[in-house]
Amino acid sequence: MSVKTFKGKVISNKMQKTVVVAVESPKKHPKYNKSIKNTTKLKARDDIGVMVNDEVIIEECKPFSKDVAFKVLSKISKEEQK
């Protein structure tokens, strides 16, 4: 079984050990062939202390709670984004 990893942007860190990450996935419209951006909000366990607007890599893991089934692997620095 493969583990899913996503790259996204932290949009909320108001919970104690949990952050909300917005993951964008581009798709093509089947009829009009326009590129559409789908955004999914995922809750992830944060043990490294990321802030809002940080780019992070999250990985699927065993559920921490009812909503949280991902953990933050690493924070992407500004140099790595370019």
C-alpha cells in the first residue's frame, strides 16, 4: 500500500497540535478543456511548529482523531520553491 503525500499551504494553525493545509490539484474540464484548480482542506498533525502561509509536505498516516489522518513531514523553504 502506498502512502499519499501532498504539498500544500497552511491556512490555519489555531488548534493546539493541528494545522489546516490547503492542497490544490489542477484538473481539466472535460468539455471545455479549461484548467480548473480544485482546493481541498486537510487537517494534519503538526509537531514541528509551522505558521500560516508556510508551504509544507504532508503524509498520510494512521488517524490521530476523527478528522486528522495526515502529519506534517517538513516545511518547504523559500529557496526550494523557486
